[in-house]
Amino acid sequence: MTAPLIAVRDLAKTYQVGEHAVEALRGITVEIQRGAFVAVMGPSGSGKSTFMNLLGCLDFPTSGHYTLDGEAVDGLDADALAQIRNRKIGFVFQQFNLLARATALANVELPLIYRGAARGARRQASRAALETVGLADRTHHRPPQLSGGQQQRVAIARALVNDPLLILADEPTGALDSRTGLEIMALFQRLNARGMTVVLVTHEADVARFAERELHFLDGALVRDESHAPDDAGVLLDKLGAAA
């Protein structure tokens, strides 16, 4: 069997708040295979966002082990974690986090600039990423000239431009209306069908049903891990179009 892309064992995170220790994660053990589409669910304060931050190498665990693509990352320093983020992980956020005065193309280029890629290579890769998300004709538009769904597509293109192993999406439909959110989930499903590993945080059951696996967190613990046949967002979009 192929080694998992993500393997965490007894992962824990404790925050010190004044004189009190808050256990945000309590001994999480889970594996995620390459090419999986996983939804991380739970109420506010359940630990799901902390888990996402650790998977994204944005924070350090208090204890436990985390292996990404066969590399143990739980003991690495901040600089080494930043290199892993830039090489292996693409991030998508609820609020898009785009530069308002930069074009869609310039926003997508940013990770490649940080990586030191040559200008021509940056432009070529960024145009290809925008084409992947259906925005080849919006390269010179700035975020205020784009709809919310288009802005999120630009953010997804930015996440893809470094050819990462993993996409981490934090409430990617939270700022969108239901139909536009469905379009974004259809895009994630298409990317996943091409082999991209996708892990998204959501509190919405209607969003999680498009993943093939759900991890449910409560009070810092993984309380349920279930797999199922995902709903097809594209089919639902077609039905909405037929009913319109």
C-alpha cells in the first residue's frame, strides 16, 4: 500500500492563556492518503482550525508526530516549515486574501515570486493556473472587478501555481452564496479527480458531503472518522440550471 501523504500520531497542542493551559488538540492520530478529499468538521472551539494550522505547518505541535510526504515535520524550525509550505502546500481562505490593487495574474504569481522563479516562468505558470480555474479571460482584472466566486477562483489558482501536493481550504465557501459555493466545490472535486489531495475545514454539513471522508472534532479530540460516496457538485449545478 502507498504511504499516506499525511500521517499524524498522538498530535497535541496546548495554549497557555494566562495561568490556564487550554488543550486545543488532544492526541490526534489519523492518516490521509494521496488523492483524498477530506472535510474536517466540528463546532467552534473543537480543534479543527488548530488541526488545519498544524497540517499547514503554520504552527508547532506541543507533542506528537506529523509526517508530510514521508518527511517528519514536527521538529522543524520556522524557516524549514516555511520552505515546506512554499513547496508542498497551497492555501485557500474564506476571505480570499487577495491584493486589491494587483491583477488576478499578479495575485497568482505571488508564491512564485517568493520562490524566486524567473518572470517568464511565473507568467506562464500563473496563466495556466487561471485557465485551470476557468479565468483565462480575467488575467488583467483586479479583485474589485471580480465577483466573490471569481475572487475565490483566483485564490485557488494562487494555491495551485506552485504545483503543491496538498490543498488546505479553510471555510472556502463561507463568504459565498449557496450557488457560488456549489461552483467552488465542483471545482475542488474536479481538481481532486485529477489527483490533487484536498483537505477543507467547514462547519457546514452541506459542504462536507462533497468530500469522500469526514473527520469530526469535538473538544480537541477526533470523535468520528467516516467515509462515504460524495455528492456530485456538478450534477447539482446542472439540476439548478435546468430548474432556473
